[in-house]
Amino acid sequence: MGDIETVAVTDLPDDFTGDGDRILLDVREDDEWAQAHIRGALHIPLADVPARVEEIDLDRELLVVCRTSGRSYRIMEYLLMRGIDGAVVTGGMVAWQNAGKPVVTGSADA
């Protein structure tokens, strides 16, 4: 997975709401999203991304997060094959929470 760029959670803002330069795509399942997610992230479960890729603003830097990075690498491989660049958030939500960064709970999108 050496061709895929990564970014550390410590290099990211706590909130992506209104970030015009970057988009954080969370590819976890609905129940995982409801348990804890990053404010301002776009939630599209992994299996739904191919059918919903038009919802991703490709004019912004794409960052992908999941629980521990496995699904993020899988979807980035798919997106790279389609000419879409992005980076994986190393360690995913586990790393995010271990770093003490804030989360939102519930099923709402923000």
C-alpha cells in the first residue's frame, strides 16, 4: 500500500465543517458513524462509494477515514484506479480518539 498517501490525525483539524480546501470521507457503517464521528465529515459507507462518488467534491483535497485504516486503503485503491487522488487517515477513528480529538455522536451528519 506504499502508493497511497497517508496523513496523521495530529495533522488534521478537529472539525471539517466549512473547510473549503479538504473533504473528510468517512467510509464506516451507519452504526459506527452513530457511535462517534468527526464533525464536518462526509459519511458514505464503503459499499456505497462507487454509486455515490458524485457526492464527493473532487475539487477539494480528499481524506478518507474508517475505524483503523483497512477500509480506507481499500477505497483509496479503488479511487486511484479511477484517477481520484486522496490520502488515508492513518489509524482511523481509533487513532483519532486515542489522540483525544473530539467526536460527535448520533446519526446526524454534523
